[in-house]
Amino acid sequence: MKQNLPHALLDGNWKHLSDNATDISLHDHYITKFIQDDNDIILVFEEGFFIDKTHPENNTGEHQFSTSSAIILKEGNLISSEERIMDGKDSPSHSIHEGLLFTDGYKDMLVGYHTWSPQKQIFGIVAFLETPSLCLDLRFHCSKVIICWNEFAHGEWVDRWHEQWKTER
């Protein structure tokens, strides 16, 4: 099912394409949309994510934030999902149907962390919806993960973050 893809996600116009999903951080960044395009699943990060200074596509020598970005899970399938309320009690969890991910109900998810196991071809995300008490644990099987972005974010808040990071190290 082909959709109108934002930011020309699959047209090859990305300046940076990488299969290195370990030298990035999605922590505290928002997945603004899930898109299913033929056999691929695309996670859209309209406000970007963190690119570590060790990432091969980051030649600045500094940790950076990207502008609008995407993660493409080639031949992606949701293999497990768990939605649960984090209320300090032993609340039951519920599975969600893969089709629901592609609705507006599952957008603007704040990522806690991600994992990628190339050997097992498993990409995982733990994220929070609208309230910190609703947590989603998603696992996808995919043949490859492609990280896409165009530019590094610039501006006063990025500069302040860099300075704070340097003083904390």
C-alpha cells in the first residue's frame, strides 16, 4: 500500500543514509508517524534524533542532532507488541494489532530506548504515548535498518546542549 510519503522518504534524496543503527540515540525523541510502504515500515522523526560523534556519517567530531529524519525497516514485520500502563501496580499488558500502528492513535510517541540486533534481525523500541504511564514495547523483524537524515540541527538550543554535554564529561 503506497502512501504519500512526507519528506520524500524513499526518493533517494537523503544526504545521509546508513545501516549503522548503534551510533544513534532515539531517547527522548518523538516518532511522529509510522508508515507502511510495500514491504517496509518507516518510522518518521520530524524533529530528528541524536547522532553520536562516532557515527561514520558524522564527521563533525561532535555529537549532533539531526533535522527531520527517518528509520526504514526493510521487509519489516511487527513480531511482538505490548501495551501496558506503568502505574506501579501489576497491571496486565495487551498486544496491539500491527495495523493500528499506522493510525493517528500511535503518533507522537516519546522513545525511551531502541535496540538493534543485526544477527537476529530484530529492531526494538520502548516508547511512551501522550502520558508517561502508557508504555509500548515493540519488536520488529526486518532484513535491514536504514537511518536517513539530511542535515544537523543548528541553533542556540543545540549549542547550549553541546556546552552542557562537554562540561558533564
